[in-house]
Amino acid sequence: MMMGMTIFTFVHVLISLAGIVSGLIVLFGLFAGKRLDGWTAFFLVTTVATSVTGFMFPYHGFTPGIGVGIGFDGSAGGRDPRTLST
């Protein structure tokens, strides 16, 4: 089981890094006044995938990381999650 969890953690980190890098690309595109629809979609997909895989880790009880994850995922900044792509 440990080897499987190590691979899962590695994949989770890769997805997270892809989300961070694509988010920075989108941010710099915004600063430049350019719409980067493909990068924005990739950012949203990797961000959601990071959240989903983060909740798949085994845990015991409530942790601060879970609280933060629920806070961000549940509220989506006070917006309906379906409106993230608009």
C-alpha cells in the first residue's frame, strides 16, 4: 500500500504544480491584457483535480488542511462553483 500512496502523492503534486504554473501564465496574460482561454481552462481543470485528489488521501479525523479545503471548495469565493468558467 505504501508504494501506491507514494505514486498517488507524486501524481497529486504534479497536478498541483501544473495548476500553479498555469495559474501564473493566466495571471501574466491578465496583466498583459490578453485572454488565454485554453490556459484558463487548463488551470480550472488542474485546480479542481488538485482538490479532488487532495480529499482522497487517507486521514483520521478533522485536520486544518481539510478545513481549508472545504472552505475553498465549498464556497468558491462566495460564488456558485458552476460560474467559475464564466
